[in-house]
Amino acid sequence: MRTKLNLSTWPRKEHFGFFSKFEEPFFGLVAAIDCTKGYASAKANNISFFIYYLHKVMAAVNSVEEFRYRISGNEVFVYDRVDASATLTREDNTFGFSLMEFNADIDLFSANAKAEIERVRNTPGLFTREFDNDNIIHFSAIPWVDFTSLSHARSFTFPDSCPKISVGKMTEKDGVRTMPVSVHVHHGLMDGYHVGLFFDALQKAMDN
């Protein structure tokens, strides 16, 4: 479900109008997340670490209202819930797009995510299902690279306001596990402050 944002009373109305005219309105940054407690919790509860940190990313996304904003024409809508279109790899090293529906209950989320992973692995092609709306984030994992920056392939002619979040290789030093998280968002919808809120929420989710 979504509701229309009242642009006339929105403090960022001018920012929205300004950045929405850009050929590339997205900005991005990378920060390291401490996943020591999260990794231990995933292992203790027999949950795939990929599923575990995807759940925490989605929980953080849904906790920050601006990450649930989407542009349609000249209007902005706010979704009640945002899911994830995650890229999932197959045995032949190709990948397909999935739909991971968010559920606050991690056990239910894990069960549904496992089923979706299996479906994509056994479905050929890039686009493995239809998407009815844009209440998603674009999510990818690059567990082979401890990256410090990241860019995305984008068609500037295609209207897009979905956040793009990527997670890199987990590394360990002196007993502390960290991993890089890249966030790209539409500057017409949010600023660095809101991305900061997301990183704070993600770190808290990983620690809990």
C-alpha cells in the first residue's frame, strides 16, 4: 500500500525539483559495518549469513521513511513496506533477479528466502518473475571483494528511484568481523543525513 506525499508541505520540495532534473540524480557512499555479533547470531541460529544480513538490511530500509519514497511522474509516494529484488547466483555463475518479501519475523523471512533462492536457481534467464510495483530495493552481494567504492550500471532514460544496496566481502581482524556496504539513492528523495540514519539502523540491527 502507498500514499501520496504532500509536496506543498514537504521541506525538501525544492531539493526534489532540483535533483530530479539531473541525468544522474543518484549519489552513493560506502561504509564498513561491524558484523561480529550478527555473524555469531546467524551461526547460533543456523541461519544463512546472506539471509541474515539481507533481513537486517531490509529492516533498516523499512525503518527510514525516506528509503520508502518512490517517484511516479512528478509525484512522490510513500510505501508502507519495501521488499528486495536481490541478484542470486546459480551454479554456472550467472544470476537472476529475485523478489525477497520483507517479514519482521526472521524465521518466516528465512523460510521464504530459501524457497525463493531455490526457485531462482532452477529458473533460467535474468528476469525470473514479474514485478507489479516499485516498492523494492535493488540488492546485490559481492562476497569475493572487500570493496571501498562501487558504481552501478544504469539506464538514465529509464525512470528509477529505487535505492541500490550492495554488500561486499566479510573480513576479520583481531576478532572483529566487518563488511563494506554500498548505498546509492536518489538525491531528490533524500540526503546524506538519511543515508546516515540507514547505516545507524543497520548497525543496531546487526548488533541485536
